[in-house]
Amino acid sequence: MSKGSGITRGDRRKNARKARLRALVPHENAVLGLDLGEKKQALAVTGGDGLVLARRSLRVAVHGLGPHLDWAAGQARAAGYAGLSVACEPTGSWWMAVQDLCQARGLPFVCVQPLVTHVAREQEDLTGDKTDLLTEPRSVTAAQRTE
């Protein structure tokens, strides 16, 4: 027996997941993609359309990324975005340090599943950019747009 709404339990769950993602990565925010390593980090600030606004490659430990998150937030504001959301793959335990840094600054933080990044890399022509740096923000903003 149906309730007549035409929406299944699966549809409601999917809609709830998307609502939670949109709360973390609103359309008016730029997205900072991080490619985390032990001693070298790569950062790219992208707009909602995937346009790269700023990029940095750093030789710093993950715990030293605080000032660079502030720099990225400034780049997003300078480009006219309301704020900045941070996205990265859950690499080792490094992502937890980034999560703490983001929480201290009030920045929304999203972990992107490695499989999502892998599929996005296969679907796009990223021959010049082999890192996950640009595919993470694109995966997050693509998930926002899909219904």
C-alpha cells in the first residue's frame, strides 16, 4: 500500500543526504581541494564552476596548514564568494588534523571518497593534472548539482 506521495523511502534518504551536503558546501562558497602528504601539501581554491581561483604547493606538515587555510579563505572572499568549504580524501590520519584546523576556523569540511575521485578523474581529461587536487572540489560541486 502506498501513501500516494510518489516518493520512496530511498528517495527521501537520498534527498536528506544531499541536503546535508548542501549545508556543508553551499553554492555561494568556493571549495578548497587539498591533496595531503606527509611533508608536502597541494591546495587549489576553485569556484562553483570548477574555475581555479588560486593554487599553492607547500612543503609543510599537515598541522602547519592553518595560515594557508586562512589564505585560501581570503582568496575565496576576494573572488566574491561568501565563504570557503574544504574538501579532501581521507588520507591516513592527516585528514583529522585538517578537520580540527577547519573546525577551529569555522570552515565546513567534507571528506571525498577515493572512489568518487577516481571515477571523476576517469571521466575528465586530466592529463596535465594527475593529482586529486582538482577532482575533489569538482566531485563535491557535482554532487551538489545532481538531483
